[in-house]
Amino acid sequence: MKHTLLIMIMALSFYTGMAQNTIIGTVTNAEDGTPLSQVSIYFPELEKGTATNTNGSFEITNIPNGNFELVISSLGFETFEQKMAISSHTGPLQIALVPSAIEMEEIIVSTPFHKLQSENVMKVERADIKELKGNGAITLSEGISNIAGVESITTGVGIGKPVIRGLSANRVLVYAQGVRLENQQFGSEHGLGINDAGLESVEVIKGPASLLYGSDAMGGVLYFNPEKFAQPNNTEGDVNLNYFTNTQGLGANAGIKTSTDKLKFLLRGSYASHIDYKTGDGERLTNSRFNEYDLKTGLGYQSSSIKTELRYNFNSTELGIPEEIGVQEKDRDPELPYQQIDNHILSSKTGIYFKNSSLNVSLGYIMNKRKEFEEEHDHGEEGEEEHEEEVHEEGPALDMNLSTFSYNAEYHLPELGKFETIIGVQGMHQTNSNFGEEVLIPDAKTNDIGVLATSHVHFEKRNGLQLGLRYDHRNISSEEPMELTSEILDRSFNSFNAALGYKLELFNKVTTRINLATGFRAPNLAELTSDGTHEGTNRYEIGDPDLNHEKNFQTDISLEYTNKHIEFFVNGFYNNINDYIFIQPNGEIIDEADVFAYVQEDAKLYGGEIGFHLHPHPIDWLHYDSSFETVIGKRKNDEYLPLIPANKLVNTIRVEGAGKSTWLNDEYAFITLRSIFEQNKVDEFETPSDNYNLVDLGLGGTFLFNKQPIEVRLSANNIFDKTYISHLSRLKTDSIANIGRNISMAVSIPF
């Protein structure tokens, strides 16, 4: 299959018999007819666009024949969206934008038809990475936990595992550069493995997305969009500096990108270093320090008939594994035990456009190298420095390589009346190899293939129906007999999945969405084969090679009201999971470690989110946001599931451009109160968590220095230095508090 896809792409790349069209036009203010500059003109499917000049005019070249969605957006105006039939006869466009206090809409990429959120049948949350970082987040994992319905299982500040509506690990699929990210995400002490530098936004699908992405997407998807290439015939770059007081954290990244009419190139490098974090009690968590290096580069080509891009990301992280509040020091190099993780992501994405249809193919290769260094041997009276040097010479105790080749081919059929249809094939080939003294999971191979078909049916008034069907097959086989059973593992899992969604405008400005979807997840290698001490979790883990695959059915209902000054939404979900897999202690002790065994039982999760945004007129500079989220997870016997996040209420007051300053542009300030409620709906092996409140502040803007714009941001999280322990902290069992007050300062300089 791999070679067939490569040959197909190479053959199709020579297809050049498409017409080349040039689209010109002007954009004006609908109220007074004045031209609008710096308005975004964008064809999402083609990933091609431009911006209007000072006269409101624009021109886009090398557009193929066909039906493509055109999106025109500008801050302070309603987003214009329309399906256009492009041909050599397409005349000049005259677009008038209607003023609006509502923030402009963005394109949703993670769903197959590239709709605006107002057009989308599925409810998808989208957030700008820049905005998340502006809230003072140290890491990307911390930043995404500001999205309603998304939390993080943490080990200090350097390691975070995303949680969507109570589901995590392999139940949440992560996409980066358009390909699935595979980095041994079964472990709760394994983080995302990607850096926020060079990322533009994140989209969150809450609930089963197996129709679109297959196994491991039964709980949801985090889809990270990389930064776009520069506009044609432009060169731009930037330098960004960050400092965090609590961890004395240093962060820097710089990037440059340039484009001609057809060729595109970008490059970005980043570095971050943090010492042990300080709790609200003023004590530092020993060995919570970490260092990270990241490099991203991309090369693109686009003509009227084909667009293709090749991207590469290298991420290297040294992560201390914290165990106690011990020696209070400010070193940056991790002590034993620590992890060394290298992640290589190579991806290609190609789109080929025919007269009334298109083919999109994405290929990815990921090499994840995970090493863990431990203090294993007794060196008598030797000094600590000599001891550590010998451990390094002996090599890592745990040394795992996970290589993954993935593919995704989608053919957009010609539209039939109100029907848009996509058929596709997806899959991966994965190999896990061990080179260290310890074997956490065996040498094994995973082969996965899925076929799908999905359609979007358009009705009047932006109402729509989306439906689809998918079949998946996954095989997992070990290279050698498992220690658990002394037998070769060879398991196959098959599943049909379906989804049905309907979007309806009930009344003027009132929209409802109803989505019904099934999902599935094959058990991972750790759940099937574990039989040994997992140092990262300080426990002895036992798997079960006879586990069934998980299957779920979820109902999502959302209701939204939007006008110029108020936005309100309420989301509710009920998720029924058959054969839910989880780990729990069985009361035994092996090698002085508590024994945890993987078991499965039917389960259910339910809850939702409520949100409110007030943007009053004529006080256009004032924003008030409020959101509440809740999740309850229960097993069939009515006992609670472990690692379910506590209820959370977030209130934010934000001002933007209130002073109309002549020397400061895009200025803003905010204050946020995060109220986390007591979590007493816990598994029998967990302990309840207390409630707490955290206050965050922030401000920023852009000023000119010798005609050079400089953006500055200042934020303070946990401003009152509150001592608290998150329910999803892996350090909770040792009564170790989360991070205390942290003030961050950031400077961005474009050039």
C-alpha cells in the first residue's frame, strides 16, 4: 500500500492540463462604501489567498477551474463566505462587508469540508496559539487546558497529557502537520512531544471522531495547524523572547519565511530551559526542570493544478522525573532519573485539482526515540558526580524507538446537487523496538487500515446534514513471546463506525447541532503486554492479552445564540463505552512496588460546557467571558472512573484598545478568575480534591521604536501564590503542590 500511494502521487504530480485563472476584485464597507485595506481573501481548499491593498483591491493568480469556497474576513466585520464557480469567465468581484462587533470567524481544518464554524455540522473549538501563550502558559499542554472541556494530566510543569471530557492517553488523537502524532502516548507521564513555536492554532473535536480518523480518536482529536507560508512574493520573519519568573524559564524562537508565485519556504528554531518550579509554599519540586530544542522547516509548491508541501519537525527534550521536594537548587540539567525524548516528524501534503473534483494525499513518517536514565547500581563510597557519570556511560535503562508511517488519501467527488461527498483510505504501519535493559512493552508491529465515505448535504438558511460510514482493521503482533504468557501476541481488531449530524437554525440567530457518533479503540501494547515495573509511574503494571477493543456511542447536543453583543452556548453529551479499559491496584506488591492491573468494564461519561460572551455596544473595547464545564464518569457498577477532572468555572474581563493610544496599538488587558470545585466523585483508589480559586492578570500591546513594531506581553498566573493540588496531578499522591505565582514577560519583533 505504501509503494502504491507513492507511485500514485508521483504520477499525478505531472498532471498540468488545468486552466489558470486570475481573480481580481475590491472590498468595501457596506455602510459607507469606503474601501477596506488588509482584508483577508482566502480559498481554504486551495490554501491560497492574499490581502487587499490601501484601495481595497486584490488579485489572486493561478486559480484552477472548479467550485471553491471563498472566505473574506476582517476584524470588525461579518465574515463573508460563498461557494464560487471559478472559470476563465469569472469577472471582477465586488464585495461589501457588513460591520459587526462579533469577532471574525476562522476556517475549521480538522473537519473534511473546511467550513466556517457557523457552517460546520460538528461543533469544533478553535483557539489561537498566540492567545493561549498570551495567558502565560509555560508549555503547550498548559495552554490548551484553557479551552473549555480540555484539561491536562500533569507531572510538574514539563509533562502534560491532554484530557478531553474525561478521556485521555490513546483515546485522544493528536494531529500535527496534517499527520497523526505517535509518541508512546499510552503513558500518563508522556507529554505531547511538540512545541508551540511555529504553530498557528489548535482545533478540538470533542467526542468520537473515529469516522474521520479511525482508532484512538474515540475520545476526541487535537488538531494543531502549523504556521502558514508567506504570501506570494513576500519575505517576513520574527524573533520572540520569553521569561518566566517562577522557573527562571528562558524561551526564544526565531523564524523566517519567503514565497514566490509558486515556491514557498519557512524555517523556525526555538529553545526553552526551566529550573525546578516553586510551589505556593515557596519550596521547589526537585528535578521538575526541563530543556527543549525545536526545529521546524517547510517547503511548498503551488500551481493552478497542484499544491504540495513538505514539512519537517525535530523536537528534543530533557525532562527530569520529579519524585519529592528535596534539595533546593537552581540547576538546569536534569538529575537522575530523567527522560531524553527525540521526536522527528516528516510529512507531505499534496492536493491535485481536476475540473470538478480534487484529490488530497497526506503522508507522514514519525520516529520517536524515548530514553530513560535511572540510578540503578550501588557504587559504594563513590561520589555522586562519579556515580552519575558511570550511569551515563552504562546507557539508558529504558530505550525505545517507535517508527510510524501513516497515509491518508481523500477524493472529493464532483458535487451532486446539494451533496458534497468524500471517499478515503487511511492507515499506518508502526514498529516498536527496544534497546535498553528494561522492556516496558515488547518489540511489536501495528498495521492499521480504514476506508471511509462521508457526505455533507446543504439545505436552505445554512442548515446542513452530515453523515458517514467507516470500516477499520488493526493488527498488533509481537516479535517475540511475551513475558506475561510466554506466547507470541497476534491480535486483530475490526470495527464499523458511523456518524450522523444535523445543524439547524431554529430561529433568527439561534442554532442547534445534534451529532450521533460511534467510535472504537484497540487496546495498546501496554494494556496487552505489560509485566514489570514502570519507573515513570512508580508501580508494577500487569496487562491482559485478551482485552477486547473499546466501543462507544456518544450523543452531542449544542445550542448557540449570537448577535452583535452577546454570544451564548450550551453543549451537552452522553458517552456510553463498552469494555472501557483502565488500570487499578490489585492489592499485591512486587519488587517493593504496588501492583496495578489493566481491567475493563462498561462505563459512561456525561456532562457538558456552558459559555457566555458579552461585547456591549457602544463600549466595544469591553469583553466579558464566562464558561463552566463538568464531567461525570461512572463504571457499570456505579463506581466512579479515575482521573476525571473537577468542575471548573472561568470568568474573564478583557479590554482591548480602550485608551485609543497614539503610541500603543492592539493594546489589551485582562483579569481571570478560575474556580475549580471540589472533586469528590472519585474512584475507590483515589482521594478527593479540595476546591481552590486562582487569579490571573495580563496586559500587552505593540509600540513603534524607530519605526520598528515591537509587541510586548506581561502576564501573572496564580497572582496570590495559592498553594493547591490539581486533581489531575500525578504528584497528588505524594501531596506535592502545583506551581505557585508565575510572572511571564514576552517580546515579539517582526521584520
